[in-house]
Amino acid sequence: MLVVDNLTRRYGARHAVDGVSLRIEPGSFVGVIGRSGAGKSTLLRMINRLADPTGGRILYDGIDVTGLKGAALRGWRARCAMIFQQFNLVGRLDVMTNVLMGRLHQVPSYRSLLKLWPEEDRALALAALESFDMGGFAASRADQLSGGQQQRVAIARALVQEPEIILADEPVASLDPRNTRLVMDALAHANRAYGITVLCNLHSLDLARAYCDRLVGLSAGRVVFDGRGFDLTEDVARTLYGLEAGEVMDRAPPEPLPGRVPARAAEALSA
């Protein structure tokens, strides 16, 4: 279990995250919602230790993540993969090599520099790409792909780390509606098929309701809502979204692409 205990991050006098406490069950799909500047990205970056907390603790299965350094910290980042809004792929390299970078923690540096990847790792990377309909692009340069394709490659790269947690920081912010659904379906697949815990920052409440088992709403760095999407009241939505609240409360959840079922709907069908 991932435990965030009174986590705080200050920048001067401003609190980006202010005393956040959460318990995240293994295998859950949690959406972190709120406006830009609410503290969503800072929270995920602290969990991954890309930013250090000013106060509080992060615990995972009894390990104090906030105290990790050196090899232990690199090991945590391998177990807790990060997906960014801007993909963070190396554009001049082919898709397969970008995905194999998720195995860097398992391979000696000289082998990765010389591209002497083990055959097992290549098979794992190709399987990850195939699971997101990207196997045919393995030899393509990453910068030749669309935004949605690049983000699916980034998810495949995270998957080959064999993580226990995926942190997705606004993964669909720059995508069109079709690619948004493809990327969210890819995250839902990683969650359902492999039991990976997913924490996903989202601005859109309709997306969060469609894909997430649980929503955590942040406003000014504080948790103002923690529950299921349809329990979120209009008053809380106003706190989260301000003048945008009416719009996000009125919109229906998006339909999944044909042949793909969001996590919550899949659970209902299997019940």
C-alpha cells in the first residue's frame, strides 16, 4: 500500500501541496483532479521523488520513500514509473530503443550504450508495444509519431520497467479526443491486465469519472474531495473548478473506443 502522510511542499511562502494524506490500495486506478496549479503535478513528482517534500512522509510497504538515496532511490523510481504530459521520448531514436530505456535499471550501462539489449528485453518491449497497437512502429523514429502514438510508447516504456505503480501527470492534456481515449484505454489496460496501481492527474472530470475507481480532488494544494466520481457534489466541483464547474458537471462521460471497456464498466460486466 502507498501511504502519503501529511505531505507538504512549499515554494517560499506558497504551499504547492499542503498537508495531503492519502492511502492508495494496490491495483486501484485513482484520478487526481483539479484546476491547473492545484498541486496535482507537484504531488506526483514528490511521490516519484523528482521533487523533495518540505514536510510529511511517503511510505510504501513499510519503506520510507522520503528517506531513500542513491541506488535505493533509483530502485524506487523503477518500481514507481512516471509518465509525463510531453512524453519525454528521445525523438531521434527509434520506438523500440525508447521503450527499452525502461530496462536501464536492469542492464549494465555499456550494454545500453552499445544497444546490446538482451533478447528477453527486446521481446518484452515488443510485447508491450503490441499490447497498445504500436508494434508496427518499432523501427520508426519517435519524432515521426503523432502525440497519441508517442504517449502510448511512453506507457509501453513505463510498462517494461515492470512497475508496481504508474504515475501519469496530465497524460492527455495535449491530445485530441480520439487519442485521449486511446491513451486512457492504454492506462486502463495496464491497470486491469497487470494489476498496476495507477495515479493519473486529470483536468477533465468527465474523463476521471469514466476511467477511475476513485477520485481525489485538490484545490490550492489541499484535498477537498476523496471518493467515487458520482459522489462529487456541485458544491465540491465549484471548489475544484471555479467558473468551469457547471461545464464539467454537465458533460457526460466519453464513450470508450470499440472493443475497449473502461475499468469500472469492465467490473460491472464481470459482476
